[in-house]
Amino acid sequence: MLGAPIKISSSPSCCSSSENRKAIMLSPVCLDKSRSFQFLFSGSKLRCSKTLDTKQLSSAKFKVSRGSKFRVFCDSKTQELQIRRCSPLLEKASLPSNGAPLSDEWKAVPDIWRSSAEKYGDRVALVDPYHDPPSTLTYNQLEQEILDFTEGLRVIGVKPEEKYALFADNSCRWLVADQGIMATGAINVVRGSRSAVEELLHIYNHSESVGLVIDNPEFFNRLAGKFCSNARMRFIVLLWGEKSRLAKNETLGVPVFSYKEIVKLGREYRAALIDSLDARKGYRYEVIGSDDIATLVYTSGTTGNPKGVMLSHKNLLHQIENLGVLGPAKAGDRFLSMLPTWHTYERACEYFIFTRGIEQVYTTVRTLKDDLRNYKPDYMISVPLVYETLYSGIQKQISSSPNAIKLIVFSFIRISLAYTELKRIYEGLCLTRNPEEPSHIVSMFDYLWSKTIATILWPLHVLATKFVYKKISSAIGIQKTAKSGGGSLPTHIEKFYEAIGLEVQNGYGLTETSPCIAGRRPYYNVLGSVGHPIPLTEFKVVDSETGEILPLGSKGIIKVRGPPVMTGYYKNPLATRQALDEDGWLNTGDIGWIAPHHSVGRSRRCGGVIVFEGRAKDTIVLSSGENIEPLEIEEAALRSPLIQQIVVIGQDQRRLGAIIVPNKDEALLAAKEASIVDADAVDLSKDKITSMLYEELRKWTSECSFQIGPILVVDEPFTIESGLLTPTMKIRRDRVVAQYKEEIANLYK
């Protein structure tokens, strides 16, 4: 509402006219056309027993022609002040100051855009090359787009504290919609297009969303059949594409707005609001509080229905203000965005990089390889699967080279692996669970021999860097740092990247922790760990049965406390109580340990780092009572180029088994090289593949504590579309086991 409210508290008492009567209809000037007030005049001189407060009528204008007495007829209506909740710094210019200066401190996530626009103005903030039209926005333009979209949402009826579903994939408009919803004081409920329709409907209804902001017509048409009959939608906002492409008869009765329409509405309304002081008086202004809920993010649902994690502005601002400890980031650097942008890891990191003046480029899985080469980003954040895929591609390219080149490259890599291993020893970055320190003599000997041999190998490593690794790094494209999260990166892949000079830093967190609670620092990049806790975050490891705090180096359940920990699960107090105790400690459900502190020796700089070893719920208990963490075995097995995906099984069985998706191309190539099949063979029988996989498992998992027995070879990869991968590319173990239940039973017979 732009016009100031007009209050008439009772029916007016009016005088009669002795003159000829003339009816005149007037309306006060009101910028909000939905709230007009009509006055009927019949004559000249106004006399009324009730006085209208001029403050209440400040936006009304009257013109009365000369004449005799007249009569006024008014409807008795009361218009209340509308609540306008704002992100205090972002909309600082439109907030009444009441004589007191407004703070420049961030209270809500959208406040960051005012600061960034002031600092980085005409620097490029976003590049979105794959949507129609392609978009490039500076920091100034991005702030204005967010402000316009925010106001447009208010015009169509978005209200504070209500929930609105944002179902879309990575794009500049996703970011604007995300921040626009937040800036109104409303709560967005986020998910991507690759989720199943049933899952999206569950999220929409469980969250009590009242409006839908969706990616494009094709995505909506996929949802329409179930959504329009099972969900209440006040409106639909289409981020991309034309409204004419929406399925006919599916949106009857539901207003549909395009992104451009929302921005246009907001721009016009903002201009009118700025021009009219009286219009601004029609609102009761409130600021978004840091404890207010900003977003609902539903967990991946690796087991059962996803739960709605309530994250506050304070949770997310803690990430924005503290992720800088994980590595330097300066204005003008480039960041490649490819993880689902609604995923908390990608989302929090994007918010952070926008406060540092970094240019973000959107990419896709399909275009990632080309974009790495073309844009050459300084940073990229992804999950282990992406780095594993890049590693496999490099290995395959080297293996397909002429024998002489292949021999030279692999020899260089072995030398560099040895060099970096020795370097870690004398730098004190070797991980250990042993709480006892080595003696000073042993430590000195360790340092001297590792330093000496590393010095001998160093010239060869430099030679390899100049002639081999620079080409590999150029092909990968990442200039400074690759961040990995959402799971453990296999050790052999970490060591490879370290050897060729690409810094890969692992981090740790959960949706419930906004998400990042630990991460490696550039100067403490301890392989095998997920790094130190980020500021203001506490860790402890407890016994899974007694809950007692365990000493450093002891394996148990990881618990965490601090500003990034969620408010709770939406409409699920039981799950909240199970996860969060009265003292604010969150049970992560993960198994791990904290490295002990050493003052000397090869582990002297590792003290306090967190080591993640898998999910407690993934633990396999054999019929013998032995508890086994499958992650270690799976990581070892995935070192084989013949194994594409693997799930270790064996719950309540006498021995472990595995479900394996083979890499058929690599298996065929290996079979030809070993003369198992003819050189012109185009396929392998299942028996031959199974036999080769057994050999690979024996080779790569021989150092694990437990060995795999029977294996089930399946042809179809686990995918998001089949429901066997989460949207963040984690294998849904329970669903895989359920899908192959009969085959597993036969396997153990």
C-alpha cells in the first residue's frame, strides 16, 4: 500500500441543503489502486459533525466547486498500517531513521548486497552464459535487481514469515529470487529440478508453502499434474521461459508472473515509494532479525523422507563472516559454480565470495570440462565424485599416450608422490591417532632423513612440474584452489593432486550446520582430515553408547556446537530433540576423531584437526558382531579404473559383499591388454567382468581390515533420476539394497 490510510470511524452526520443539489464523486489520490475511497458531495458548504484528521487524509485531494450547502456520504472503513519487513542495511535508504543513524552491521543475509555494491560497484559479479538470454551483472546491477524483485514480490502479496517454494537450478535469477524472498522477511524453501515429483510435493506441502517460484515451463509442466490438485498455490513465478509454454488448464485460477514482470512491478513501485513521503507513512516498518528463519532446506533423504532444516540469518551470516579463514579470496578472482546452488555448501560459499568482490560463473555438469578450460577459474567447489572423474580422465589420457611418454609421465608422478610424502613428514603434517609423542631424537632423525631425500628428489619434481604438471593443470583449469565437501575424497586422489601442484582442500559440514564447521587451511592442509573447526565452533567426540567424552585420537560420534547449528527441524520436535541436546550440542551422526597434539615430530602441526570416517548409520554389523565402516573399503576399491560405483553390503551376514557398477570401457580395454579377449572384441561377458572385478578387489583392498566376499555386478549406474543418488550425488545405500534385495539374498545363498 502506497497511499496513507484513511480512517473514518463513524458515519458522518451531515446537513441538509436548501439549494439545488448537485452530486459530485471524488476519490483521493492513492498510489495503491486497490484501496480507493469515494466521497459523494451534493452542494456547496461542507458541515459535518465528525472531523477528518488531516494526517489520516494526507494523500487525499479534494476539489469542490462553489455553490450552496451540500451533503457528504462516506463509507465507514478502517485501513490499518501494513507491516513492511526489511533487510535493514539493504533497504537502508527507504527506512525511517527517526533521527538515529542506522547501523552498517549485517543483520540479515541480503544486507551483504549493499556493502558489496559500495565496495565493488562496477565489477562483474555474475556471468550466466547458458540461459536465454545470457546474463552478466555487476555488483551495482545485482543489488538493484534484488531490490526490484523484492518489491515486486511485495506487490503480488508476499508476506513476512510465510513460506515460498523456490524450485530451480543454478542461475543468476535463482540468486535474485532467493535473496528477494529473504529480503521481504519471508522464508524460502529450496530444491532443484532433478528431485522426484513426489519428493517436491512432500516438501511443498510439509513446509506449508503458499507460492511457487519455479525454474521454467518444462519443469512446471512436469509437476503440474500432481501439484495443481494436491497443493495450494497463491501464485506462480516463472524465472525463465514464456508463460505461453505452460500446460493449458493446469494453472486455472492461479496467477502466473514472469521474472521480468516481477522486476518491472518492483521497479515501478519502488520509484513511486521513493517519490512519496506520504506513501511511506502508510507502513509500519520492521527489520529482519538475525534470529529470524531465512530458509528451509530439506535434507537429502538418504534414509526416509527428508527433514526440513530451519536455518536462520544468523546461521548463514556466521558462514559469510568466517569462511575467509579457509583461504584467501580477493576482488577480481573467478569462481566456477557447478554444485546445486540450493545445496547449503555451495550456497554459503557463494554468499561469502560475493562479499569479497569475486566474479561467479555458472556452469553445468555437461559444460564443466569446457568451462574449466575457457574460464580458468581461481576456485571451484564440488563433491568428491567430480574430482574423481577429473582424475580418471587424466589417468585415461596418460594411459592412451605412446608407451615412452606414458613411462616418463608415470615415473615423474611416482617421484613427485614420494617427494610430497617426504615433504609432509618434515613439515609435520602427517596424521596420527597416537596420543604419545615421539622422542626428540626420533623426531630429529625423521626430519633430517626426510628433508635430505626430499632435497635430492626436488630437482626432478621441479622438472616434472615444468614439463608435465603445467600441462595437466592447464587441462584441469583451476588456477588456485579446489574445495571438496559432501564426503571424503579418496586418499590416493588427494595425493595425486598434491603431487601435481593442485591444492585440494577438504571441508566438513551438514545441512544442519549451515553447513561448514571445519575445513583445511592452506597452511595446515593435512591430508586425510577435514581440517580445523572454523571460528566459534566447538567439537567433541563421544562414546556412541555411554555418551562419555573420548580422549583425542579415540574414534566415536562427532558432536558440534556453535553459531552455525540449525534452529531445528520444521514441524518435527521429536527429531529435533534427538539431534540437539539441551546444551546446544548437535549429534552429527558421523564417526570420527580429533587428532592429538604433538609438540615435536611428523605430526606436530596436526593437533586439533577433525577426521571424518563415515556415517554411524552406515556401519555394517556382521553376524559375528564385528562393526565395519564400509567407506574405507569403498574408497580403496574405487582406486580401480574398472570400478565405477560400489556399495559394500553384509548386514547380519557372515562376511562382506558388494554391489558393483563396472566401468565397461575400461574393463574391455584391460581385457584386451591382458589377452583375455580378442583385440577386435566389442563386449565382455558378465562372467569375465566378474572375474576381473574379483582380481581388482584383491589388488586394491588388500590392506583393508576386512575383505569383500561375493559380489553382485549390475549394469545400470546409480543415478539421481533412478532415485539411487541424492541430488548432491551421494549413494542412497538403503534404496540400493532395497532395489537388489532378492539378488543379495541369492548372493549369500
